[in-house]
Amino acid sequence: MQARPLSVFLLFFIPALGGLLFGYDIGSTSYAVAQLQDSTYSGTSWSSSASSPFLKGLLTTSTTLGAFLGSIIVFQIADKIGRKIELQSGSGLYILGASGMYLSSFPTSSHLSVSLLVIFRIIYGLGIAFSMHGAPTYIAEMSPSNLRGFLVSLKEAFIVVGILGGYFVGYMLEDYVGGWKYTWGCSLVVSVPQFFMLWWLPKSSRFLMLVGKEEEAMESIEWVFEGEVGELFEDIKGQVGRQREKELTQGTTSIFALKWRGALLAGVGLVVLQQVTGQPSILSYATPILDSAGLESYSSVLVGVFKIFATMFAVLYVDSYGRRKLLFIGNSLMLLALVTLTVTFFFGDGDDDEGLGVRQIVTLGGMFVYIGGYQVGFGPIAWLMISECFPLEIRGQAVAFAVQMNFFWNMVVQFLVPVIQDSIGNVAMFGIFSLLTAFSIWFVNGYVPETKGLSLEEIEKFFEKQHREKNGKDVKTPLLSHIV
């Protein structure tokens, strides 16, 4: 049995475009919101209102709010509609949201314009939820086990490419009146082709087996692999059969069942810590934060370029170094950078010296290391873990719940960043993120197992074995370092 290179490329590339569109919104928002506050270039009558911390936070977090609401919907329907329909729905919502954001500039009423902009940004966020749940799950279920870590992590690289693209387009249009609407509208260049390309992909073989469509499942497997695929087919069929037998004798399993506690804690814990350590939210405010350190707006583009190189390190080594080692390396780098940024802003917060002085160089370097650490660890590994650590019987709902928690805390932190900056400053903000990053190192050591080289079915058996060994007892301080 051998994977078909073109099929593997397509099953990754087309869903991963949803991640690129997610990243594009992160990068472009940093510039678009800044331009909306500029009376010269916003092209609106409400630019002064956009400068308020509340509206600034609302415009920035509205897509995250949509993603959170969308993840609640996905939680209910993921295992009913399947991964492919999720991805198609996400692409359609991207198109509707981007079109609406562009058109929101036309109403003459400022209240109507703001309301439409927020509504369509929420709709775009709904697309993020469907795409960010469907993409890693589809890629993990369809890809060869020896490439699964690489491909799911490479999806994170597409998010980073999107962020860089958003920074670049925003930077190029920042001196054009009304450039913000073109910046956000440019996502149509990707979302429209993706919508049509998704029709070429087969449905997930594991999902098809789950709903009893064995012939289609075999066709889906044969679309990815050439040669004898009977053993893989029987493995998937056997796992689904065991699940159905359990459902008949024990009823449907809840994602909160005691036996899946280890998997749920590892997966959900990572995506929550991914957000509360601050890096995803900081990216949305990269331009004003770097401005406060006396750096030019193009510095955020440099940050985006560096982010790609850091991501590729994790992508290339995730299946050789393993998940835990990269998390330790990444979190340690983040902690070092956050402590450096805290000290730098403590001794220089409010310093407006022009040019690249010591403070500016240290700040930019600290941001590079902070982002590099995230891209080596939390960035790719959190999404990889939630796509592979949950068993088939709860995978749809469990991944949806993890995505829900991810976007909820993203929304909270993203909204609080400008409030914290205005009230207690950058020193306190980076100090808080430092403490949370230190906690994340402890969490990874105690709760996150190593899954490299294991098939999805083997990972499921591992968590079942772990539950049996604990015999349902509540272990107060579980240390899973022996799992490496």
C-alpha cells in the first residue's frame, strides 16, 4: 500500500486554505482597524469612534466571536454532516463575510455601516469555526499515519502564510483612503476558488465508515492509497464495529466520560493555554504594540516573515522530535521572550525615542523569539493533538469542544489586550502572559502524552489502556512523562 502523492497534496492543500483565510484575518485586522481610526484614510464618518477601546476591541474580536458561536453549532452537528460538508460550509461563510465587510463601507449612516461591518465579521468568524474544525480532522483522518503530524502541522504554516499575507496587504494599502475594505475584501481571492475545489475531494473514509457507507469508504481510501488497502479498511471497520457494539451495550459515549478524561484534558488544555499565553491575540495588535516601542509599521511584516521560518522548523521536525519535546522547546522560548519584554517595557514604557535604539532592538528581538517559540510549540502542536488524541466515537464533538474553548479564550484575551494596555500597561500584560506560560510548561510535563508514530486507532487504544490502569481512580498529580 502506497500513498498517491497528488491525492495527499490535494487532501491537505484544499482544506488548509481555510487556515490561510483564518490567518489572513489575523494579519489584516491589525492594519484595517488602525486605518479605521485614522480620519484621513478611513473614508468613514466614524473614525473617531473606532479609536475607543470598546469599538476597537469589538472590531478586532468580532470574527473571534463568530468563531466561538460557530464552534457551538459545529459541536452539535459535526458528527452528522461530516468533515467535507463542514469545509464547504466554512468556505461559503468566508465568501459571504468578506463580501459583506467590503460592502459595509457604502451605507452613509455611520451606525448602519458599523453594525453591518460587525455582523459580517461575525459571519466570517463562523467560517473560521467550520474550517478550523473540519480541516485538521479531515487531514488527520485521510492522511497516511507517517505523514499525519507533518500535514496537520503544515496547516499551521498556512495560517502563518495567511497572517503574513494580511500584514503585507494591509501595509501596502495603509496609505489608501478606505484601504481597510480592500484589505478585508481580498480574502475573496482565496475563498472563492477553495469553495469550488472542495467539490473534488472525497468524504472522510472514517466518517463514511461511521455512517455505514462501506463502499464509499473503500473508494475514499483507494483515492488516497494505491495497492492493497484491505488491512487499513479492516482496521477502520473493526474500530467502528467496536464503537457500535459499545453504543448498543453501554449507550452513546459522552465526551466528558471518565475514560476519555486524559484525552480531553490534554487536547482542550493545550488549546486553552495556546490562547491565554497571549501570542495569537498579540498578533492582532502587533502594529500598535510595535508602534509603542518606536518601531515602524513595516516591523509587523518582518514579524510575519520570521513566523513562517519558525513554523517550518516545527513542520519538518514534528514527526522526528515528537510533540512533547517541541512543546517544551517552544514554551521555554516564549517564557524567555515574555520575561525580556516585561523588563524592556518596565524600563522603557512610554519612551518615544526615534530610530533603532537598544529598546527597539530588544523589543523586536523579544517579539521574534516569542512568536518563534509559539510556532515551534503551541502553534502547530495544539491543533495536531486535538485532531489525533480523541477516539473516533467522540472525535467530532470533542474537536468541536476544543475549538469552542480555543475561540472563547481567544475572544476574551483579544478583547482584554487593549483594555489592559490602556489601564495597566504593557508591563503588566507581558508579566501576566509570562506566568501563564510558566504554568503551561508544568501542564505539558504532567498531562500531555507523546503520540508520534502512532495511528489514530493506536492512540485511542492507549487512552483506553490508561483508563483501565487507573481503574477510574482520581489521580491528583498524573505525570505522563513516562509515555514519551
